Amino acid sequence: MKVFVIGTGLIGGSFALDLKTVMKDVEIYGIDKSQKHLDKALALGVIDYQAELEDISQADLVYLAIPVDASLKLLPQVLDLVNDDCVVTDAGSTKEHLCKMVEDHPKRRNYLAGHPIAGTEFSGPEAAIHELFRNKTNIICEVEKTAFKLQERALEVFQNIGMRIRYMDPVSHDRHIAYVSHLSHISSFMLGKTVLEKEKNERDIFDLAGSGFESTVRLAKSSPAMWTPIFNLNKKNVLETLDEYISNLENFRKLIQEDNFEEVYSEMEKTNHIKEVLNGINKNELKIAENGK
Amino acid sequence: MKVFVIGTGLIGGSFALDLKTVMKDVEIYGIDKSQKHLDKALALGVIDYQAELEDISQADLVYLAIPVDASLKLLPQVLDLVNDDCVVTDAGSTKEHLCKMVEDHPKRRNYLAGHPIAGTEFSGPEAAIHELFRNKTNIICEVEKTAFKLQERALEVFQNIGMRIRYMDPVSHDRHIAYVSHLSHISSFMLGKTVLEKEKNERDIFDLAGSGFESTVRLAKSSPAMWTPIFNLNKKNVLETLDEYISNLENFRKLIQEDNFEEVYSEMEKTNHIKEVLNGINKNELKIAENGK
């Protein structure tokens, strides 16, 4: 099987690494607008060959793993170029615009819209790791619009690298993911900004930071090139989650201001329910540890 | 050496465990208002004996590891009861009120104000772990007010369990720690609240949550009994950090609203500088891994 990975960074690179491990007779062709990334990906054994967009007619599967605004431009071109028996799938963090962009494309049936809930705060081919996708969720949108045998090929690949599948319409996807992913990134970036600004006037403030701060601010290391188009393409939902978040912060601020510490306690106690939710996520992580090498 | 640990939870319990490992001839007496905690701490070998406040005159070192509002009440009583050659130190997350409370106490010289930047989101004797303090910072306030030989005794213990020491005045401590610790907790609690509220109307939202969300919301598992008095006693600084955080969020919201994505990119790129800061913290964590068992 000839697999073309467009974008040989964290996601595309990790996808390539796993495919080479779990599937026989797979050849990985890398396409990247950065020649440096491409050379690095080849040197690290993440890809087998460097390729150009024109070569893509040979592909059996194309994995599009670039920032969502770039995907929006490239996906129609890729569909133009692929052969009738090729499945094109992607890793974009917003799905509504992408699905809309190709809804009338003559090769719409060759596209399977996906979003793997997997990643780290690092980027580039050096960030690619084995088993990034094991026991993670791949959200598939508008599955019914993809040709049945092409769905099957892509889903077999996802299953082979250990992903579980959830089906969802693109509008719901973008709304839900704004809460559990996009808002976390903004809260973390702004926390980082607030503390960095303070440090300008008060040196050595980070000397006092512990693992709690580190955990909360981890996502502020994420790539602006990836996240700017996500906030752009999911603007409506992101603004809504931000409004709710700011309103909750203002309410909490008011409770402290007014010395209503009974209610401050109660707010935190209710939110402790997140423990059970996180235990659910952790169960998956545990499975990864058990299944991993 | 007879060590009395008041509060046999995560911090007091971990302190006791390490002392028993690294120091010879140490006897750990536990005091806790919860008999259940005390029984658990004894059963787990965290403490050697259960004790009452009246027994504390035998102590060579007292470690006060209870919520800060409780410390505020108990510290003067403890100082009343200890002998002249006993050092009393504590783990309270705010220091200004505590130092003020005992500034005119006849036994002020027996008290060393401390704040170990160490912990997890768990609580109770079961949460006590070995080497919690290794390569972590213990912030000492108003060291000059403690009798020299009592400073020495406490610092030797801290050194034995692997802590590094930073000296700071209580007012600066409370201001700095509001940024790198107290604000992280509020941002995390309110993120958890925002997503939990959304889940009421939109089920299965957490099915989409990944490790990024988990990391950002981890501190929302923390104990309300510990954190409510911290926000109370550090009210002024916490309100200030919260104002700056909310203002940064509102500004970021405005940039998205106005489609100023160039500036959105730039804000995130500048905040990426947090990477270098976190690498500093990580170096300590690495040392822990190397020195650990």
C-alpha cells in the first residue's frame, strides 16, 4: 500500500511510524512545504521517500496532517489529483468548514473526515513518536458520504494502530471540541502570559513554580501555526466557551471579593466531580501502558 | 529526635515517611483532628505513635501541615506548649498572616515559617509518598527571627530529605505564589466547571477529551478544605492575579472576535517562551528521577 503523508510533523510523522510497524508492504511517501522537515523525516526513518503533490495519483491512502487553514486550501486539490480508488483522510481539529469546502467535489466519496484526539505540545518530525494513537479516539464525520470500500480501508488502518472510532456530525464535533480542547489551550496560553508579564517586574517568580503550575500551563507550549487557524475556523464556538469561562471566573472572583467563602468551597467541591471524568480518561491511558512496549 | 507531625495527610505524611527513611533515631508522633486519619497513618507506618496536643512539650521538632486557617489558630497554642529547645515549622501556602499572628509571641524564636513547593492533587494519609520533597523548594520566611540553633536543626532536616532552600519575606512570598500557584488552581477549577456545566446539556462531551484537557484540569481535583482558606488569606493578591488573567482572556477574546489573527498568533508565540521556563522546572524533576529509587 502506498501511503502519502502530507505534513510530516508530530501527527503525520507518528501516523507514518505506526503504519510502518503494524502493516506489511506499506511505503510511506512524505510531502511537506518545508524541505528541512522532509529531510529530517527521511533521516529519522519516519518516511521512506520524499514526494511532490504531482506524485499523489499513485496513492492508495493520503493522510493530511497540516494546519486546518492549509488543509482547507489543499484538500480540494488533493481530491482533484488522486485516483478513484484512493482514500484521503485528515487530522484537522475543526471539521465543519472542511466538510463544507468539499461537499460538492466530484471526488467527495474519496474523502473521510477525521480528527484524532491525540498529540503532545511538541511539533515537527522530531516530535513524531510510536503509538501516539493507541487507545485514542478518532472522530469521523459524515462517514456516509465516503465510498464504503474506502471507509473500510481507512478504518482498518485506524484499527491496526489501536484507535477507537466515534462518529459525529461536523457541527457537533466543532462545538464539543471547543470545550474539551480549544478552551483548555486558551486558558493555558493566557495563564502563561499572565505569569510571564508579572515576571518582567518581579524576577525569579518561576523559581517558586511547582508541578501544578507546569501541568496547567503545559499547553501554552503548543504551536501558534497550528492553533491560530483553529481559533479562526471555530470562532463562533470558541467565543461561546470563552464567554462562559470568563463569566465563571468573574463569578468566582466576586465570591472571593465578597468573602463568600462558603460558596467558594462549594464551587470547588462540585467541580471535584471532574475526578471521575478524568478517571475515565486515565483508564484509556492505563490501557496504553499495558498494551505498550 | 522526637518529631510531632500535626496533620497526617499528603504533606505531613510524606514528610514523616522521608524522615523515617533518611534519619536515624527519629520517632514520629502524629496529631490529627480526624481519628480516622490518625488510625490510617499508623496502619500505613506513616507515624509511629498517635499523640495529643498536650504531649507536644516532648517534641524536638513540630511540623504543622494543616489548612492555613487552622494553622492560624493552632500555631500560637503550639508555641505556648513546646519546650524552649523545640523548633516549630510549617507547610502553609500563605505566610503573611501566619507570621503576623505570632510576631509578638514570647516563643517567636521557636518558629521557622516555611512553604514547601511540593504536593499532588490528592489528600489524606493514603496520599503520602516517599521523596515528595526531593529537589523541591522550601521557601523560608523571616529566617532571622528564628533562634540560630533551631534554624540549623530544621534546615538539616530539610537538607536530608533533599530540599533546596529559598529565603523570602512573607509579603513577597504571598504575592509571587498567587501567580505561580493560586491562579493555576482557579484557572483549572473554573475550566473544569465550565466543561462540566456544558456536559449537563450535551452528553458524552468527555468522550472527546484527551491528555491536553486532562493536564489543564488536573488541579481541579484539589481539596476545597485546603484551598478555600488560601484564597481567603491571600485575598488581595489572588484578586489581583485574577483581574490580570481575566483581562488577558478578554483581550484574546476581542482579537478573535475582530478577526485579528495576526495578533492572536503573536500572543501565542510570545507565550511559547514558557517552554524555557518549564525546562528549568523539568531539570529539577529530572534530578528527582535520577536520584529516586
